[in-house]
Amino acid sequence: MKNLIYIEQEQINQFDTLQELYEFIFGMKYFTFTEKEKFIRRYEIAFYKIKFYRLDLDIVHTKMGRLGEQYKIIDEKYNLERAFIIDDEKQFVMSLCKIPNITILESKSSNNLLTTKEKEKYKGNYIVINEVID
């Protein structure tokens, strides 16, 4: 089995590297984008997933605050528990775990989303990232 497993509804995708997972989520051309284009891409994916799954989550960039339609700042204050963080790729992926229809697993032997120290308290070959962020 691979180092990372991404499950959305009943579709299972496996990846050797974090880069492969990012390319799957954001698209193959994502890493050729400017920082602004990357930000917009993360926002759009979060926006549509939240709408599709009818979730009560706010899109948040921790340096800007809570974002509304067309990535306009609504408020500098936000509730971290209700926040879908889009600061960077890793925070975005971790926020995907707040969506009930998405599960992400990481091999205990790899260091992609979690550090070895964070994994010490878990048994088994894989760690369900969703359980770590709860």
C-alpha cells in the first residue's frame, strides 16, 4: 500500500508522496501558478466542497480572517473549529478532514502530514488523519 490514502465517498486514491496528493487535489498545473492563483484555487475548491456537502464551515485564511464570496474578507475573527483553513496546501488538506465524506490516512512509516512524534501514540500501520485533527 502507498504512504497516503485519500477516500472521498467511495472513491479510493493512493499516493506515494504528498506532492502526488496535492496534484490530485489541486490539479497538475497548480505548482506553475502564482501565489495569488494558488490562493484562488484553494479558495474555489473549499467553497465548492462546502457548498456541495452543505457544511457549516467558514473559509478562513488565518492572516486575513473569514472569507466570503469572491474571497472578500467578511471578518478578521473566526471560530477555528468551524474553519476550513486555506493558508497553504497542508492546512487545506488537514481541513478536508473536517468533511464527513472525506477520509485521509497516512502510513505510520512516512512523514508527510504528521511527524513521527505525532504518530507515536497510534498503533497500526496507518493513521486516520481525521481522528488526529478532531
